[in-house]
Amino acid sequence: MFEPERGISRQEICAIVHRYLIWKDVSLQTVPSAQFADDAQIAEWAKESVYVCRSAGIVCGVGDNHFAPNVAARRCEAAQIFKNLLAVLEDALEPEPPVEPEPPVEPEMPVIRYVAHRGYHVQAPENTMPAFAAAAEAGYQFLESDVHFTKDGVAVLCHDSTINATARNADGSKIVGVKSIQFMTYEELLQYDIDTLILGCTHYPLLKKLIGDFMGDEVRLVDSGKVTAQAAAAALEDLGLLNGKSSGGTARYFVSDTPENFAELGSIFLGEFAGGPVERIAIETY
């Protein structure tokens, strides 16, 4: 770059230092500064280097905002420049502090969940509300049941797809031949000896008396809405969230049908709780 045997000017030493920093891939945080009063005397090839070194604190002027670019650098100036350079390098090349390794994460213990298959059928007939209630009282956390649909689309609970193992003829005799739920209408299904009937649809409780008269006193009717409300109240009580008020309060309704239909029909059977806000939800997302 320069004649090695002759002296070195102040602007030349800035150029050497700047190129060394570039070679070491050192990026300096430079800030704009005012030009030296003798900026016109600084060679174009050296201007960037001079101002980079000045901004980084490696060189400074000689007084009265002059740089004296063509003046030979004295040994004391060169020593100070290299001292400043070493300080810059020490800051720029300081190794990153070691990253402390993350403490090992203790594996979570597996959660054991107790599921009552078909309810607690040791104490009550399987897939019936008494079996489900007995399971809850015994401490089971989940219930498993089996839903089948009759030929006319009514949902019934039965472990098997046939009623042979869980029902009898009306006179108590054993059923002969395979009786598959999907090939029987709901009315046909009721001709067999059934001890519990769950009113699974929200509309059925409105017809509870008519259904009860048709089924007879031997068949127990279970209002699914009432039982669900009782189970929800028990869960809230266990969590300490149950409101102890027995009157007052407000009601909000969430329906899968149109809110308008519900609001119109709700006044028939909701009594004092009719008129609350109704919101439609996408049931398939739950």
C-alpha cells in the first residue's frame, strides 16, 4: 500500500488501521461527526478511514479541529493509536459469555385416569343412569358408554349392537334370534323388557308424561337435562364454584338451532327463566 522504507502520514496510518479492522471483520458503531477544518487536504482514498477511526476513538485531531492528514505520525502518536486500536479490538472481539445449560426438565408423571366402562355395572345394569351415578359415587373420573341408532334414527345406549344380552321378551322369556338395534324401529325396541329409558333429546322431557303413560310404571324415565344439571351442580360444588343462591340470577342460553326458534318456543317451557340472551354455537367444534 505504501513505500515501506519511508515515514507514514496520519491519514495513511488511519487507512492501514481501517483495512485491518475490515480484514478482522470488526464492525464499529460509528456516529456522524463534523468534518475537520482541513477536510479538503484529506485524500479521497483516506477520508472514510479517517472518519471511521475518529468516530471509534482511535485517532483525534491535532487541535483547532484540524487533522493534519499529510503530517508524519510521530512515534508517540503511533503508540497511542495502536493502544486505542487494541482497546477497540478487545471490546469488539470479546467472547460471548458461556450460555448456562438449561436445567434438565423432570418428566411429568403419567396421569392415571379411571374410566367406568358402561358405568359401574357391578352395582347396576350397564349403560343406565343408576350405573353412571354409582360410578361417580365410587370415584370414577370418566364414563364410557355405547350409542346406537334405531332404524328410525333414535339414539339408545347399549353395549352390543344387538339387544339379546341385555333385554328379554315382554313375558320375561329369552329372545330367540338376533335382534339388531339398527334394523328395529324405536317402537319395536320398546316391545321388549326394558327397565330404564333415557330421554336423550332436549324435547323429550316436554313429553315425559305421555312417554311415561305409554311405557308404563315398570320403566324408569331419566330426564337427561335434569340429570346433566345435577351433575354440573355437583362438579361446581366440588370445585368450590357453586353459587348457593336458590332464586334470582340470570339465564343465558346456547343452542345449535336458530336463536329465533328457541326464543319463540322457550317461553312455553322455561317459565321464569324465559327471555334470557340466546346465542347460537357450532356444536361440531365442541
